[in-house]
Amino acid sequence: MARTEAVGLPDGERIEDVDVSEEMQGSFLEYAYSVIYSRALPDARDGLKPVQRRILYQMAEMGLRPDRGHVKSARVTGEVMGKLHPHGDGAIYDALVRMAQPFTMRVPLVDGHGNFGSLDDGPAAARYTEARLAEPSMAMTENLGEDVVDFVPNYDNQIMQPSVLPAAFPNLLVNGASGIAVGMATNMAPHNLGEVVEAARHLLAHPDATLDDLMEFVPGPDLPSGGTIVGLSGVRDAYATGRGSFRTRAKVSVENLTPRKMGLVVTELPYLVGPERMIEKIKDGVQSKKLVGISDVKDLTDRTHGLRLVIEIKSGFNPTAVLELLYKHTPLEDGFGINNVALVDGSPRTLGLRELLDVYVRHRLSVVTRRSEYRLARRRERLHLVEGLLVAILDIDEVIQVIRTSDDSEAARARLRDVFDLSEVQAEYILELRLRRLTKFSRMELEGERDQLLADIAALEELLSSDDRLRAQVSTELAEVSDRFATPRRTLLTEADAPVRGGRKAAVDPESLQIADSPCRVLLSTTGRLVRVDIPESETGIVRVPKRSKHDAVRSTVVTTVRGQVGALTSTGRVLRFSPVDVPSVPPAAVRLDAGVRVAEYLGTPKTETVVALVDMSPGAEDSLAIGTRSGVVKRVVPGGWPDKPEAPAITLKPGDQVIGATQAPATDDLVFITSNAQLLRFPAEGVRPQGLAAGGVAGVALAPGASVIWFGSVPRSDDAVVATVSTASSALPGTDTGRAKVSSLAEFPAKGRATQGVRAHAFLKGEDGLTVAWAGIAPPHAVGTDGAARTLPDWLSKRDGSGSPLEAVIGTIGGSAAALDGTAGEA
């Protein structure tokens, strides 16, 4: 290295020799640290990068609340750049745009007005668009003026800015993040706000909660674009280690475009996949001969119906097989790699689900603690002033005399302190008091304010002195945020292949695009899981269940074919038609209902409506459908009379009534009602005349005042038929009373006439007042908890009016086994 002499330099200046490699290494490390800490990675507490945090804070300072008008995005960009973020307007506007895009953020933080871009096109320039804070951003920035977080100087030490936002909800998990730093990157998937909040509340209540406990609340990501996540093993890996991946499939339905043409209609695409990109990939696949059977692709997306891509299928091709080729060769199925890297205490860390929630929970506990301490200090200060005012008002004449006889304000302040035993602050406040405040009414107001301040101080001191109360307060505030901003889940989760409405699974080989219409059995669990069991023709009707697993209590089952038609009867009395071909399939050698899809998500039924039974809708069905309602009405539907429509009524319900159970009932079976007051009525099915779809049924069971039906179904006349009941006290908190259960032989219950009350099925002990769960059918009965896990019932038969035995855990539902419903109980 050449040495430069200090010749002719001004006084005080010199040239030093520096090793280039050391200088480059040090400079690069400083640059890398700056990129990691100040630009590319989000903070694990509020889930924001510095530029995003500065945008939200500056917009809040500008008063751009949701109840005020939009302002030009260029103005926001200029304010942020000039005061907080001197890295160029391009980076600021890009971050602003991303926070306003509903297809990028699960809960957008900016309310944008104008062209903020799409998945295929960029946004308009900042001078054309307008923005203001969205409602959730108010929850992210609230209480900033109450010393809830630390403030740090801006880049030129002229303005203070928050180092982190209070973040009233777990933004990092809810909205995800992506960024590339130096030597590391982050890529986090969005989640459902309601699910994440419930997991955070569970962690607050149970600090030692395991990952499995938290995954009961957060089963997987919830992407803004919807779609279906196929396989959850990669998601669990990411939740456990911070790294993993999953595949996302579009939501596709097979529809009749014209009476003679079938097509695939795409209404939801994988995350961050745009329709124009999808169309381009399809056209490339057709030209390269990788895709066959496609005649045209149309984009019919509009603001009324949302995304709608129509893929027309050539005559003679199976749409479901073409769909498999699309999954293979186009972004209709896409991957997402999870890399949960975020800043924790200023250092980048790879975090799993539990660690992410733990960091956020600790942050909120700190925020609420600091806020409470701030409010406590302010109320104590105010109480001090109010007490001084009350002293002055009680002897106002002497106060005025002291002030009038004083030489100056300093002397008046000193004399007030001495005469009335006041503090310096109280004396000064009295001197500044206006005379119009010194009325009787003002005294009453001050006394009321004093009492309120004392109550507030006591409540705040109690809150700060108890960790349990502090956690409860944070949990309550999280619940309030969830009530305000949570939305239903958009992304369907499935362990098996992704379902496609109307038909899918077929050979991927383009030369063989046909699907065999083989026999199968569709099972519906008591916890709402739907699964298909493909059965070889040589073993038609046989279902083997080697061991118990989650969700394995069966509510209903139907024997059909893969391309047959099955109906789902709901609690409102309507039947929704679907094909088993799009239901997740499991092998008959090991039936696992937990591999199925949630029927409510699959059919898109609202939360107020549940699927109670599966219906054989084939024209050749021989057995009628027996329906029982909560108010005790029974109906048998004429077999084989279902219209060829996506939806049809099965019974006309009276106001306030709902279907409680249904089953395919041969005339030789018995129909059984079990009521909440432990009455069981059984009578022959042949005693109920079949009716048309529009009929409202007949009286089934006579109910006592206040009682209702909790279970209905048909049971074969067999010595293996049993009745299982669970009694509890309605006054107990949910989940605290495990109750008492018993299993009895159905033969002990004598048959009675229809429209009678039946006989007692369970004797209540002191404190018990009703049945919560009941079931009748071919043994063995299977019980599951509210989480779907297997529960144990008594393994001996009790007398029909016994009181049962205590349970070890709460039972949510009881159902039959898959094998027993097939008449193969001995193989279960």
C-alpha cells in the first residue's frame, strides 16, 4: 500500500493509512446491520418494518383517521420522507401501497382510494392516489400518548418517533411479511386474525401451552386470496422450527357452461398469483402440448362477482383429469416457503408459532403495564389538585382574605401553604383558579371527581399488583379487537388432496383422462369431517378401522359411487347436492376421519347452519329418509324423489325449529328420540307414512315443558343396539363439568306409540338437570371431545334408568364406528 505524505495540508488535517480489506469488512458489516435492523426485517412485536411503522405513525400524527377524508399519497410520502425515513419516496410509496392491498394483506392497514395496483399491474403514481388509515391501524397506534412504548430520535435528532407500535393485535402473524436482507430473508404467511387472537389468549391463560395446544386455534395460514392448502405437515414444521413449506391450490368448480360444454371455473387463486399470469401459463402449456383438452380461457372477473376464470374443456375430455394437468403444469397449484425471521430485542431470530406468540404477548403485557402506570400517575396528580381545591372551597372566605392581604403572588402562595397545609402544586393551582368555579355545584362536581379518581386509582393499583389480572386485561382487549376486525377463514385446510367442487381426482396421464365410477362410501363424523372411502368391488361395503383416531365418531354414512350424487341435509331442512369425487379419499384398510375436510368449509354453509346427515340421492334409493326435529317432529321422505338441483328442501320447519338428526331408515328399523330431560321414545319406522319434500312431518315425541330433542335416528332391531347418554349440570361453566355417562341396551327400552313421551333413559343425581349428549345405535359407541380426540365411555351395560358413572374428560359428541354402520362391527 502506497503511503501519502502530509505535504501542504492545512493545519489540523492529516492523511492516515488504512488497510483496504479491514475497511471494506467493517463498512460491509455496518451496511448489513443497517439493512437487517433498519430496513428489511420486521419487528416480532408489532410485525412492521421501520418504513411501515413510520408511515402509520406519521399518518396518525397527520390526523388521517378513518372518519376523515383521504389525502394525496404524495403528501403522506413527503411527510414521512422529510421527517422520519430519508431513503427515497419510492420505497415509502411501495410500502404504503402494500399496506393498502387487500390481496396482499389479510387485514389491510391503509385505506386506499384510487388505483393501488393488482396482482398483475403496478399502482398509479403517488400524485394520483389518496390514502388514510384503516380502522385496524387505529388499534395498532392507540395509546401512543400514554408512554406505552419507547420513543427514539429520528435521523437528524429533531423529532421523536416510536421504536415500536403498541399493536393491539398480532400483526406479524395476521399479515405476514417478506423481505430480503444481507445474508438472510423472511417470508411469513398471513393468518386469520380471530384464530391468532384466540391462540394468544390461550397462551396468556396457559403460559406453558404446547405447540399442539396452540395449533388447535391456529391450524394453518389463512391467505387473503383464499384457495386450499394441501397437506399440513410443512405447516407444522414451520410452526415448530420457523421453517417449512406448503402447497396451495386454487378453488375450482366443474360447471356446465352450456348444455353441451363443460368447463372449469376458477374463483380463487393461490396467494400472489394473478389471473393474467395464470392465463399466460395455460396458453404456454397448450402450445407446448403439456396441456390437452382445453379449448379456450376467458377472464370474466368483475367487481360484482370477483375473480372468475373460465377454462373451456373440449368435448370428450374429463374436466377433472384436465384439472390435474393444470395443477401439475400451471400456478393453479403453487408453493409457499415459510421462513419466520424477525427481530427480537434488535437481533434477527427464526421463530416458531409459540415463540412468535410469546414475543407478542410479552409486548402487550408491557404495553398495558406502562399504560396503567401512566394513568395511575396522572390520576394521582389530579387527585392531589382536587383535594387542594376542596380545601379552598370549604373555607373560601379565608382563602380570599389570605390572597388579598399578601404583597405579591409569591407571598400569597407561601401563606396558602402555611395556613391550609397545602403543597406547592396545590397552592399554585388555587391561585390560578377562576372565581366562577367556587360554587356549590362545583364543590359537588369536585367531590364526585374525587370519588371517581379514588376508584380508578384503586382499580389500577389492583391491576398492577396482580399478574393474573394483568393477563386477563390483555386477553379482554384482544377479544375486543377480534370482535371488531376478525373475519371468517378464507383458506380451506386439508390433510388429503385438495377438494374440487363438482369432481376432480383422476389419472394425471394425458392419454387416459377418464375416471372410474367405482363404489365408495362417504362418511360424516360427529365433529363435521367429510371423507370418502374408495372400496374395491370385491369388498363392496366393507370398511376396516384398525384403531381409534381423532374425529372417528361417525354421524352419518352413505354407500354410492365416486361419480354418484350425495346430499348433505342441514339443520335448516335443506339438502345440498355434491359428488363424492371431490371429497378427500382414504384407503379402506385404515379409515382416518381426521384426514377429511370440514364439511362446513367444503359446502360453504354459514356458522348458524350445521350438516346433520348424508342422503343417498340416487334414483334407485330404496330406503326413505327419516328426519327428526328439535321440537319433536318426525318425517319420512318418499325415496328417490329428489329433484336434479344443487339444493332442495327436505322438510318445512316451523319458526324456531331445526333438524336435529336424520338417517336412511328401512321400514324394519325403529325410530328413536332422546330428549334433554332424559326421555327415550322408540317406535317402528313403518308407523310413519312417507311424505313429499314440501311436507312438514307429524308429531314424533311429546315434550315436557322446557325440554327439547337432542338426538334422533333410526336403529336396527338388533341385540347389539345400545343407548349412550351423558348428564351434566347446566349451571356449571362450559368445560368444567365432565358429567356422568352410561351405556344401556336398547332392548331394555320398551317400544311406545308415536307422539308419546317414552320412558326414562337416565336418572339425574343432585345438581344434574339434563342430558347434553346422547346416541343410539349398533355397538360400540364412539365418544370424542370438543377437540375431536377420542374419549372413553363405560364398557359395561347399565340399567336403562341408571345414573351412570363419572367421566374423566368432557365429551362433545357420540357416534357410531365406520365398521358398525356397515354391519361389520366385528372387524373394528
